[in-house]
Amino acid sequence: MIYWVRGARPLVAVVWALLASVGVWAAPSPETLKLASVSAYVAPLQASEPSFSKRADWVMPIASVTKVMTALVVLDSGASLSERLTVEKRHKPAAANAYSRIRPGSKAKRGDLLTIALMSSENYAAYLLARHHPDGYDAFIAAMNAKAKALGMRHTHFVDPSGLSEDNVSTAADLSKMLKAAFAYPEVREASTGAKHDVWFTHPGYSLYYANTNPLVRSSRWDVLLSKTGYLTNAGRCLVMVVDVAGEPTAMVMLDSFGKRTPLGDAGRIRRWLTSGDGGSVVASASRYEQEKAQALAAQMLASQSTNVSDTETASR
């Protein structure tokens, strides 16, 4: 039986954590956790080792999860968040469909653009943040890759600030490092977890309403401390979060799953597994997608390795 106390977590979760900490009750077994995501990584932010990992070293497209790094580069630049930026037309075509309600020629505060890029995944907003970087767009992309290198994200590469390009790649393990770094930025925590945000544009004057792409931030059952969703056809559904689990800020990285709600289901299974040891189960359609996608990615990596070996042998002759 689970006893609830207003303002407290289930007693069973607290008991589980206490017993595990003193070795009386073993931590939940990773083999019992069933996830639909192709790749995943779970770890308390202060831990040196993951609680769970699944193909965490596979290099994969990360779609709009990219925008977390975009936010870090904006904040590191020291540029004023209250400065109004002109909505410039794109100087190069977007890599994928980039429809936006934002009107070219109008102006918005840098801070508002940062907020809607994180919470609502506004691609044009992310582009504008890079376009108005003090040293220019190309320098912004270079700064993203330099930041990744500084954080030890050895298998990460960025080519655009929105995540519309499939060439923005990383691993689940690398993204956990980015989440840990991002958690130190109050602006990222606040902007990424807001339920909604209204932006007032000028020249001409108009207002646009934005909602968070992660429904868990609106749930009273979750304490989401940082969040970012992502989607591209080849990247699948992605979700990275820092969540309070039994008082412990915990990073959850879930890459490439089937259907909008699948990563939400994975997040629920992860939390339940951490607090009770119950790893849950995955519906057949999502499991089939995960297996087929994993096989396809494995074949791609094998082909890439074969090509690299061939090129090396040719160069050495």
C-alpha cells in the first residue's frame, strides 16, 4: 500500500531509496527496465555512473534537442536578453520544413526568442538567435561545437541552431553531459519548463501565444526541472529532461521512439523503475519500431566503419 502525505512523495519510494542506500535492498536491475526508445541514458546529476543506459554510445540525429546547446551559447555570449532583434529572412534555406508564425521584419526580445525556442521548439526563433550572435551566424555554430568539446561531448556535432538538419548528431551519454551543464543555467530551467508564453512583437505590433511541447510540465504528478523535446523523421521522437525523482535531480535522455506519447511512456517507466523496481512493458508497435530502427542504425554504422577502413587502406598505399 502507498500512503500519501500532502506535499510529500509516496512512502514506498522513500523506503526504497533508504534501503538501497544502506545496501539492505539492492538497486533495481537494469535488465528489468523496458523502454521503447532506441537509445537512452538515466543518471542522477551528481552521479559518476548511469543508473541505466541503452545504446548510449550510438551516434544519432537529435533534432530539436539541439536547442538546449543553442540556449547555452546565447547565454554564454553575454548578449542582452532584453534587446529587440529584427526578424531577418533566412540567409540560407532550412534543412527541413521550418514554418513559423513569426513575421519577417518585426522585432522581438532576445529573451522571448530564447524562451519559445526552448519551450515551444520555435525553429525560426533559434535561427534568429544564431543570426544575431555578436560575432555572426557561423561563429555561433562554431561556438556550439566548441561548447560541446569543452563539456566532453566527444561524439557530438552541430551544423545548425534549430536541429532541422540530420547532421546535428550526438549520443545519449553526451547529451546527459549537456543536461548537467544546462541545469546550472536558471534561464534554461525556467524557459524550458514554462507551460505557456506570450510574445509581443513590434514593427508591426502583434502578439503570439506559445505552449510547451512537453505535456509533463503541466502535470501535477511530475516535477520537471528542465525539458526539451525533438522530432525529425530520421531522429524519431526524442525527449531529454531533468526530473526530480525522490528528491534527486535526475537526467533522462530518450532518443528515437515511435509516436508522440512514446517518450512520455518511457519517462514514466523510468521513474517507476527508479522508485519501485518495476520496469513495466512496451506495446508491440513501439517495440517493433525500436527493434527495426536499431537494426537499421546498426547496419548504417557497420557500413560507415567499412567505408572508413577502405579509405584508410587506400590512403596508405
